[in-house]
Amino acid sequence: MNTHLKVVTLGGGSSYTPELIEGLIKRYDSFPCTELWLVDIEEGQDKLNIITQLAKRQFKKAGLPVQVYSTLNRREALKDAHFVTTQLRVGGLEARSLDEAIPAKYGVIGQETNGPGGLFKALRTIPVIMDIIKDCEELCPEAWIINFTNPAGIVTQAIHEYTSWKRFIGVCNLPYGMHVEAASLMDVDLSRIHIDMAGLNHLVFGINATLDGKNITQDLLKRYANTSGLGMKNVVDIPWSQAFLEALGYIPCSYLRYYYQKDEMLQAQQEQMKTNTTRAQVVMKLEKELFKQYEDTNLDIKPKELELRGGAYYSDAACNLMDSIYNDTRDVQVVNTPSHGALHGINPEDVVEISCLITKDGPIPLTMPDLNPGALGIIQQMKAFEKQATKAAITGQYQDAYLAMVMNPLVQSEEKATLILDEMLVAHKRYLPQFNR
């Protein structure tokens, strides 16, 4: 067991970082982080400084001897790291706003990880993560990289398909949030609930739910039906009908609304566009309010308002994973990793989001029962899109990006694909150097 435990967070100036600090504090007895490096880019210098001082105050309040460093020099930070977490947003919230607004002009849902927005976030992000991998190969070859950068599934697919780095795991707070929802619906403590999950990132299904080991899947589906107030803060809450849930037979994640309730979700976004209340606009305002609080030298805890961001439970997802790898706990968590045959109908080498046994050597996917067509069909379709999107991010070829765009279930139109792709390539040109060749 290491007496020195170094964690590096890339994108350390993110408003989410206080959540990560809280997670490290809660787990200090089992995961005694001694050195935390917060890294950002030059444009994020001011936010990084604010977050660094808040992190120091959080650790001081907790009475923990954690050394906090901040730098714009990624290589300086990565040297001999044990864990590297990534929480990047290439292009910032301005890019997210374009990801929402441009597709919406053409009657297509604009969202940061789904549809055209998800494609372009992948195109901007994958080359940056690839460069990080190169640095890690040289400076911390034994580190585990815990990726929280969206689209987490596509990014994880890119690393496992196009590099030799295997110690890379994609993490999302959504599966953890689904467990919290289930516990709330059943009115029981979270520790008593377990849900086997399988699918893709932001396209995951709850296959089997148990309470104290007893199957409650059907009971839970009945409670989900026509119930509002559940799901992620960043996804419009349209209740699922009882008929749909009975037919599907699985617990759907919030993001599946973009596919199974596409018209309603598009209408909701169009209303947001009219009232200037799109998710990007809401988050921009929330970010300003959060950083005003973070600057207060008396603040030494994570503010409650941070839970209004879509990343609630982030620290539990990311820190639970690091803790379990460090201690070889062999507990079950839902992560993004190659299937290795655990999900039938998907190439064993392709990345899925699935319940895994977490060991010191990484996640071991748990074999799932054959999925019904309602789930497997859309998983296979989206995996084909993800692989094409990954290829486009690597090659920087227009035709590769065009095919990915037209394949996406939220587009599926030659004309709209061309119009959206061309406009977004121009709008995001600064962050797409592979296409500028």
C-alpha cells in the first residue's frame, strides 16, 4: 500500500472540482490522497486559482494533510501520478451553447452528448485526450486514468481502439444517480438497492433491480411510470408511460428520452430557445453564481447549489472507483470499459457501460443476459455511430464526419446532416485542428 498517493485532475478549474474534493475527504481513511495537482489551460487560469484556494480551505477544514498544487504545465503535474482524472470541456460553455443552438436551427435536438452536439464534442475532445495519453505513457505509465470527460463512452472507445493504453476507465454519474432514484422510489436506504446495468454511456439500461437480494424490477417499473421529478438535472423531465415501461421491461436512463421521446424533447428544446433557457444558458448563469461563492474566503465546503449542475454524484462515481482500485475491494460498479463478451451482440473489444467487478487490475465486466430488441437494437445502432465518430475524430476527414452525422438517430437526413455539419465545422474551427489540415 502506497504511503504516498498522488492524484492529478486535468480540468482542475472546473466548477465540479469542489465535489471531487468532498469525495476525497469522505474517503481519506481508505484512500489517503497525500498530493493533489489541479491542472488547467491558460484561459482557465483565474478559475483554477479560485478553485485551488477553495480546495485548500476544504482540506484544512477537514484537518487533512493533503498538499494541493496548481499548474498550467500538465507534464509537471503528471510525473509519477497514481491516478489521473479528466474533466475537460474543450471550447468551454460557449462551445456547448453552439452544440445546442446550431442543430436546433434545423429542427434537430442539440445536446452536449447526444446527436450533432455529442458528435462535435467528441471531435473536439478525442485529440486532446490522445495527447494526454502520450504524456502519461512517458511520465506516469502505471497510472489509472479515470475519465469523466463527455462524451465519456466515445472517448473511452477511442482510447481502447486507437492506443495501447489499457488503464483507462470511463465514468459517469448517471448509473449512480439511477440507484439513488430507485432507493427514493422504494423509500429505502441506498445500500439496500442493487441494479445490474448494461448499454452505452448515456444509453444505459437497468436490467435487473434487487432490494436486499430480492428482485423488484417490475415493482420499480410501476413506480417509475408517470412519475416526475426523477432523472438528471440537465435532461428535461418527461415522465415515462406505464405502457412503454412494461413493453421495454428495463429501467431506462434519463438520456433515453432523446430517442424514445424524440419529438417531445425537441419541442421542449425549441421552447427553451425562445425563452433563452437552454441548458447551456442555464449553466453559464449557474457557473457565474458558483464562482462568486467560491471566491468567498470564508467558504470551505461544497456549496449546495453545485448539485443543480448535471454532475451531481460525480464525486461518488469517480472517488468510489479510485478507492476500489486502490484497495482491490472487488465491489460492483458501473463503468465504461471493453465488453470482453459480457454484453452479447456487441464486439467484445468495443466499450460498453456495464456493471463490473472492480479490482486492483481494473474492471471485470459481469456477463449480462441477452437483451431484448428494444434495448439491443438501439445499443448496436449507437455503437456503430460511436465508432464512426471516433474514426472521424482521428482522421479529420470530412466524409468520415459526414457519415457519422447522417447515421445518428437524431439526424438521419442527408440534407440536414450536410447543413449542420458544415455550419458546426466553421463554428468550432478553432478546436478542430485535425479538420483544418
